[in-house]
Amino acid sequence: MILHLHHLTGCSPAPLASYLKALGILRLVGQQLDPQCRGWWQDESFHLLTTKSKEELEQFFLEQYKPTPLDSPWNKGCGFFKTDDPGLVPLEESTADRFASFRQGIAASRALLDQVADADAAIRSIKARTKTNKSFQTGEQREQLRASESVRQTRSVIEDLMKKENATDETNTSLQAELDMINFILSDTDKTPKTPEVNRLKNSAGYKRLLNAADRRFKALKATLIPDCRREWRGPHSEWLAAAVVLDEDGTPQ
């Protein structure tokens, strides 16, 4: 058996990114190519001892290695909450065998994301009403917002407050103004607002109440999403989750 010693000068103990790169190389080679490989630090760089030659290592990383499915559906920036995300969709629609684990993780994530995605979409739609450019609220966003649980709950809360026996005329007038503002946010228009109207909308009690309700709903659903992932996931994406997130005795992710 021939052993090859590779002196990886691009992997130094510092900064942290270079240190982690070395550990990543060792893990991937050990898991997917040569289980008997060894690695160590020497002369401020990483050394890899393996049965694979330089050419075989290059071919492995360019054509064969299977990326670890780092799926984080609880993270707004992970791509699940954006239509045709350029980072997520190509992986999701890929056919290469080496991306199979990623596709499995994406599918497992989407299976748990419907309610969370709807809650996130409600927040985006509410905020989009204040945009003065092409990101202004679309008709599709309005339809989704009208059907959202956040709107239903907010209207219900306001209507219950107006029905209270001790509700004064002044209170009811203020609450009615909130309902009117919510209806305005849901109304059809393609005309982007001017800055004074944006300021009036953002400072209104109705806008703040609706946005706060949508944000609370998203956070509540997000809080249960990670425990749901821990319970439902199987496969490499569950191993990544176990390494990235710990649930305390109350089920709160840390």
C-alpha cells in the first residue's frame, strides 16, 4: 500500500476559516474516500496522509464528493422563503447522485415549512406596502395576506376589544381607525406611496398591531420548527442538525 503525504499550505491554524477548512477536508476524505486517512498540524499548516494521490484528491473534490446537506429552514436567509432562490433551487432541481443527500434534506425541510412560510410571507407583504419602488406589495402578496392567520387574529382581537362593556367611544374610534388601516393595507392598488404616506402608515397603530401579530406568529412557529425537525428528520441532514443545534430541557434551541 502506497501512502501519500499532502502538505496543505492553504490550511493554516489561523484564521479560524482556514482551521475549519482543514477539518472539513479531513472529515470529507475520511468519510467518503479513505477511512484510514490521518491528519495533523505541523509547521503552521495541515498535513494529510492518505492512500490517495494528488490527482485522485483533485478528482474527488471536483467530481465525486457529496456536499453535506446544511439545511436550516428556520433561518430566513436559507432560501426556503424566496421564490426561485439562486442558491437553493439549483440543488433542489439537480439530478447528480452526489447531491441526493441535499435534495433529501430540502424535501424534508419543505414538508415542515408551509405554516412558517405563510407567516413569513405575511410579514413581507405588510412591509412591502411601505415600499416606494418596484418591491411594492404585489397582488399575489395581498391575496396571501388576506388569507393569513395573522390578519384573522388581529381583526378578531380588535373586534373583541370594541365589544367590551367598558369600551369608551374614544377607544372604539381609535380601534376602528386600526381596522381601517388594516383594510387599507389589504386594498388593491398598484400606486406606490409617497414618503409622507409611508411615514403615516408605519406610525399608525393598525400597521404596528398587524406587523407585531405577524412577527409573533412567525417566531412562535419558528420555535416549534426546530424540535419538529429533530423529531421528523432522518439521514445526513439530521446529523448536521444534531451538530448545529442543541435543545435544552424545555425544548428551546440553542
